[in-house]
Amino acid sequence: MSLWYFNVKEPEATPNSVNLGGGFGGDASVLARQTASTVPRGTIISHCTVPSVVALTFDDGPYKYTGHVLDILDQHNAKATFFVNGDNWIQGLDDESTPWPGLLRRMVSSGHQVGSHSWSHVDMTTADSSMRQQQMHDLEQSLSNVLGMYPAYFRPPYATCEQQCLVELDQMGYHIVNFDVDTKDYLYNTPDTIQTSIDRFSQALDAGREQDSFLVLSHDVQEETANVLVEFMLNKIEERGYKAVTVGECLGDLPENWYQAPRSV
């Protein structure tokens, strides 16, 4: 297991500065007090380590349904992780004339976790080294422009990141996270078929014991997920006595370890 640290200077206030809430003491400067994360790198993580929690994750956004997903999470006082792209379903991730910067800041200020899903959803196993670095660095730059930091957690597109990918992402400071429950909501994004995703999630929780935890894949770019599945999942989590948390929380990682400081230019 590798431990990692970084040091940053006291950041200057900018129009895009984010109030990071309780996890960061309300000030991005606490990034300078980053502690060592005990979450492993150089391997793919597919399971939570903290008992009795469910980590809902949403890939491919932000998108026009993301605000509604955030509203539902707020109503349930639930936390989640959003693995975002920069150029997939949307463009202009750091363009203040679009809704996307505001959604990203809302995620962080509400206590959710923002993770990386690469710039444009490239298969990181088949990509060469140059492409992998560009995919990561382009998203890092856009997120740094909006949030003043970028993620330390990465969800590989298509759930694949083989050995060289693992090595390079480790060198870039990323924890690589997949899942152990796949709702496959991207296949069932109609009112007539979303029940299949509901059933997949429900069966997973019903089969588990109270001490079990779950790391769940879904997509905030899917309309039926936003309109139906998220509400069902949160109700089911509450019914079964679990707590909806971020990936960092489900791995026992402190919030100050969820992000990295912008790279020096």
C-alpha cells in the first residue's frame, strides 16, 4: 500500500473559490494540511471497507438531469459520488456561461464527492500512455479552474484499467474505483424497462447482511435514473438500515484526501 502527500501554498481568493464545508474546515487552504490516505493505489477497488453503508456513484455527467439528482439526494440528506467527464455528454465543463461549473460547486459544497471519469470517456486500457495522460490532465485543468483542485479518485470508463494504466494512474496520485453492484441503468432508460435496474439494486441489498456494504454504479445522464431509480435506491437504503455515503467515506478516507492540488505550471 502506498501513502501519498502533497503541499500547497495558501491559495488566493478567486471568483470560483469553493466553500468546501466541514470536511475542509470551510477553507481550501486546509489542503495544505493533507494527511496520508490509507486507501490503496495501483489496484482496482470494487468494494467498500466501512460496514453498513451504500456508496451511490453516478458516471458520465454532469448533464441536464444532474440538478434533479442533487435535489433528491438533498431531500434524503444523502451523499454520493459523481465521476465526471469534461467532453462526453456535455462540453464547456469550466465555462461559466453553462450550468456545469455551478453544478460541480454544488456537489462539493453539499458534501458529495467529485471524481474523475477521464476527459472524453476513453478506454484507458487500449489508449497509449500519451492519450491516458492527456485524458487525465485535461479534466484536471478544467476541474481546477472551477474548484481550485481536482480529484484523487478515478472511475475508469468501461470499468477497465489494466497493468500499465494502473501504474500510470498510481504515479498521477489516483485511487481507481469500480463497483460491486451495477444497475445497468444505461440499458433500461425507459419507463417500461427501468424496473430491471430497480430489481438489480433491490436484489443486491436484500441478499446482503446488515454488516455488508455496497458500491453502486449508475448514471446521472439517464432520465429514468434521475426520475425513478435514485428515489427508489435512497428509499431502499433507508428501509434496509444503511447509510448513503461517498466513495471516500465508504473506504474510510478523510474528505481532505479526496482531492489533489492543481499541478504547478
